[in-house]
Amino acid sequence: MRKLAKDLPESERFLLRDQMSRAADSICLNIAEGSNKLSDIEFSKYLNTSETSLEEVVCCLDLILDDGHIAETQFEGYLREAEDLGSQLVAFGKKVRKQGIRL
């Protein structure tokens, strides 16, 4: 995501480029921050925030596609990766809520 965001035109610097970078960073940063919380329920909330940040990245990708900055095939590849990551986040969140398992 960082490379894609960096390769966007300068006109997108303060719009999609920065927004997508922040959202992508937020995915892993929320997992890291939540892993140190005292309760599994609280950790689960951070995992959910990671999921919503991933959705934000996908929305940015959709806008980038609409603006013609990436090809449909590139978009589809990124979307598959996002779907895989999303499935992992959902499964991990369910496991944390059900079994109290942490990192």
C-alpha cells in the first residue's frame, strides 16, 4: 500500500495518498496497541478498529481506480489481499472474544 500511495500523483498528496497511508498504518498499529490491553474484550475492540481501517483502505483503492490511477487488474489483486486480511482479522477477533486468546 505504501508504494501504491507513494506513486500517486502529487495532486493526491493531501487527499488519497495520505489518507490511504494512514489507514493502512492504522491496521497494524491498532493490533499492536490493543495487544497490550488488560482485557480480551478491549483487545477485540482494537481488532475491530483494524477491520474498519482495512475497509477505509479498500474505499481509497476504489476511488483510486475510479480516478484512473490504477488498472482494474491491479485493483482486483489489492482487493483479494484485503479480503484475505479481512478474513484473518475477523477470525482472530472471534477467537479472542470466544476463547480469550491473545498474541
